[in-house]
Amino acid sequence: MEVSPLTAISPLDGRYRKKLEVLSSYFSEYALIHNRLKAEIKYIIFLSKEGVIKKIPLSTQKELERLDEKFDVTEAGRVKEIESKTNHDVKAIEYYLREKIPNEKHPIQQFFHIGLTSEDVNSVAYGWSIQEAKGSILLPELKNLLGLIIRMANQEKKTVMLARTHGQAAVPTTIGKELSVFAVRLYKGYLMLKNAKVEAKLTGAVGNFNTHKEAFKEQDWISFSTRFIKSLGLKPNISTTQILPADSYVSIFQSLEFINSILIGLAQDMWRYISDDYFIQSVDKASVGSSTMPQKVNPIDFENSEGNLGVANCLLQFLSSKLAISRLQRDLSDSTVKRNIGSAFGYTLLGWQSFVAGFKKVSINKEELNRNLNDHWEIITEGIQTILRVAGDESAYEKLKDFSRGKKLTQDDITKFIKEAHLTKAVKTKLSKLSPFTYYGLADKLVDINLKNIGL
């Protein structure tokens, strides 16, 4: 069957291909092959510049650089043909270079891949993919998502809503305050992700520079390795076995998992707020909400976000636990697992995109918010009992519990309670000013404080 979005096994390459196509530049098989080739080319040029090997003629260097610049899917196909014979994906890159840079014209073939192990090349290739996708795709998308939440939090910092604890009517809060808490949490995740550095290594077959020391005795390989990896824009790690410990990858995976978990919580809350009519969704006249119920406008974007972020977190959790472990100096079980890093990023990005789509469709239903508050005057009994206790009534809580527990109270019920209570005029006046519409504490000020500390 011909490969197409309709025949793809993974929904990332099928149903969602158009939304995620940008990630193919970082995590496709082509991208991995290209990164490996680029790493090999930059390595041999660096060897020459550092005087480890004889100086490569400028014409040869330019030919190598052109090979990198013009590398395309067709050329990657040639590498795969070589791999079909070598049964080794990294060695196929070396043979491809030998084929493209013939010795009779450019006598440097003996130095391709010299002193390297596959994991030296792979650590750079995957490091670039993770770092570039993080910086070019994920961080801008998360920044955009955060910006939407921050704007609504600021706009609605005084929009009062009935809060719920344990699913039950609780004292009021504001839309803005609730969103600002999520914004603060997501910003922590944003900083974790932004500040996470991606490591790479060049340390040889078991991490000891064994062959480097014997073949090039005069070279300071520890210094060389550090400078070379830095020149690639990655963080050097010389404390390795044959493989690069995946700690820097894990920090990124765990940052994403942290962010995704927060967003799952917010997506679920948004779903409930829509269900309670706190938020209204805009209607796309061309779409339908149900195959049989024409009235429905489902919160499908938030549901899609929750589902895809859940899949992403399953992958991220496995990547974190699996790649942190390797048998002895290395085993190949991590190689096949790393090919799924792109899937974890893909489901994450898809979840973020769905959340943004859903969030852009909602608006505040102030009429319903006010009706809901007016239906639950019992929520101000917290304030009443506290004021009474401050006034010296030691049994105030018990009185209010007997009066309100398990009941829905009206404004008239509260007014009658205050009128019949044996209280001073000053206390009664204070209690009379309590209202579900104004009893939201310092919520608006907390929004200002919360958002002030977010520096996007």
C-alpha cells in the first residue's frame, strides 16, 4: 500500500501530519541521517583546523560543506542503500562520505570517522534535534499558549465565579485568579525547559579516548573534545561510557512531562467550566458537534489536548526511565527507543496546539456566573462565622454549621439570620455588606502579583 496520511500507522504521520510536519525537520529518519553526516563533516574539518591531521585543502573543505548544504531526501536514500549492506547506520555515513569525496581528488578518506564511536556521532545528531526542536518549535508554542492564559487572567481578574472544592460550592474566586495560578506553574515549566542544556560527547569507544591517545599522542583530547562539542552549540560531557548518559535529555523530558501534567489539569478544569456554562464556546457553522444531536458544541479541543498530552507523558516517562539506564558500557536497547523522541515531542506539540485552539474559542458567560453565585449565598457563611468569632462568639462556627451545612441558602435566608442574631449594630452592618459577588478576598491583587513575576 502506498504510504500516505491515510495509510500511515502513526496518527502523527497520518491524521495530524499537516499540524506536525515542522517536526520532521528534526526527528525524521532523513533528519537523523543529515545530522550524522553534518557531525562527521564538522569533525574532520575541526581535526584539520586544530592540526590533529594534515590541513585539508580549502577546495576539499568547501566540497564537504556543499555536501552538507545540498543533502536531501534522495541523498539520504543513498545512505539507506549503503546501510542495507553494512547493516550499520552510522558506518553507512562514513562509506557515503568515501563515495562522495573520492581519494584521488581529495586524499582524506582515512580520516573519516577516525577515533569516533557511533555514539559520538549519535550524541551530536540527537543533541541537535532535541535542542533545535526545543528552541525553534516548543518554546515559541508554549510562550504563545502562556500569553493567551496571561491575557485572559489579567482581563478577568475581577470576574467573580463560584469556586468548588471537592466538587462542592465553596467561597468565591475570580476567573483571573484561577488562570493566574496555572500561568505561574506553566512559567516554571517554561523556565525549566528553556534553561535545560543538551549535552553531547566525543570520548571514544568506552569513554576513555583510548585510540585517540595511542594514535595522536601529542594531542590534548580532553580539551579538544570540550572545544569541539562547544563549537557545535552543545554542552560537553567527558564523564561517559561508550554512550552519553542521557541525563540532559531526561531533564528536558521531565520538564515537558511537568508542563503537560499542568495543562492536563487546566484542560480538565476548562471542560468542567464549559459544562457549567461559565465559559461559552464560539460556534463554527460548518462543523457539527454530534452525529445525532444537532444542538451540541463539544469541548473537543480540550479533550484532544488532554488525550494527546496523556500519550506524550506516557512516552516521556518511558524515555526518562529507559534512557537513564544502560547495561555496562552500552547496549542497543536505547537506540530503537531514541527514535521515539520525536513522537513524544509530536504528541506534546499536538496537545499544546489543541489547547490553544480550544482556549481561543471560549468567552466568559458573566450572566451564568452571576446566576450561580446568587444561587449559593451559603458560601459567605465562612465570612459570617469568622466575623462573629472575631467579635467574641466562641460558638460561631457551630451556629453557622447548624444553619447552613448541606443547604442552599438565598439572600433572604442570610438577611433573616443576621436580623434575628443577637449582635451589635456594628457587627450586623459589617455582616450585611457580605455578598457572593464581592467576597473574593485579594484575588485581583494576587493576579497582579502572579503575572508581574512572569517575564516572557
